[in-house]
Amino acid sequence: GNSVTQMEGPVTLSEEAFLTINCTYTATGYPSLFWYVQYPGEGLQLLLKATKADDKGSNKGFEATYRKETTSFHLEKGSVQVSDSAVYFCALSEGGSTLGRLYFGRGTQLTVWP
Amino acid sequence: DTGVSQNPRHKITKRGQNVTFRCDPISEHNRLYWYRQTLGQGPEFLTYFQNEAQLEKSRLLSDRFSAERPKGSFSTLEIQRTEQGDSAMYLCASSLGLAGATDTQYFGPGTRLTVL
């Protein structure tokens, strides 16, 4: 079956620190991979995505590389800001298409202190 | 583009009552999805529509749940005989749903249901 495992939170960092949030997946076929972010009081927003192996998704200073050999899609940012405080969700859609239902991880709460 | 809207934003009901939620997708989006999110968990898929056709339902969607999208625009999700375990955030998402293209799901703010 399809599933996503994210590192447990919460994650607390100081401003300008390096961020990594681990995400691994189990899927049939070749999934597309996503990171969504949920800011306090807001709905889920797509942060970045990758649709095939070795693709790198990037947005707002965040990056994640689709690693088929390790079935991973870790989220990284070189220097976090207070405004990055949010819950981050890793997700996949099956079959190499971005169409269709999403399978989400449990989410990782990030808090950045000034 | 006003985004995906959901109403109501909050609903408190007593066990055994019926509730109905509404989702208005982004105009011209063919696909509409419903998810449920409980505290500390990621969203779980419930069902989705391609225009007015309901194409997939999760086993999470018991017989007490029904969803419709009668004209391929807005959708409703009804829960009959609510139980305390139904308390959750119900999320709606929409996407263009074009085959062969890169599709993105846009989420609404959710409806938070509390069953007393």
C-alpha cells in the first residue's frame, strides 16, 4: 500500500538555523511527492513537489529531492525565519501522476524563535 | 480567483444529529476532493469527484457519510447520526484535473466538526 512517514515533531529552531524534516514513503509504482505547509489559522498550501526520481522541488528557500533509492523526500532550508513557523506535511500521489488522492504523513510542527 | 471556500467553518452538534457541509471549489476546477483531519494527524482521503461523478470512496466513508456534487460545481458532505468519533476537521480541495498535466490540489480552510 501507500504510506508516508515523517519525523516526529515538534521541531524548535533559532532563526537562521538549518532545517531538515525527514520524510520516507512506501508506494506501489512511482509516486509524485509533495510538501504542504499549514500556517496557523490557514488552510494547507502546496510548498513544493517532484514528479520523478532525482527531481528537486524548490520554493521560498525550501528544497526537497526525490530519492528513489532511499524512498525519501526530505525537506531542507538553509536559514529558517520566524515566519516559517508552521506545520509541514509530506504527501504522495500514486502512479507517477499528480492526479488523484493524496496520502499524507502526520505532519511536523516547526517553531522558529527569533 | 477566490480560492476554495467551505461553510460553515465550525459546527457543534449533538450525537445522533445530521450535519451537512458545503464546499465551493475554484471555478473551472473539475476535480473536488474531501479529506478528514483529526488532531495530530495528517489529512485522510474520503472521496473525490471528477465533475459530477464520484470516482473513488475511501473505506473510511461509512454508510453514514454521503457526498454529492450535483452540477459539477459545489459539493456537499453529509454525515447522518453523528458519533463522537466523527469530530474532526473536514477539508475540501479542488484541482483542474487535466490528464497528462501537472495537477495541484488547492485546499479550503476546512470545517471543524465537534460532536458532543
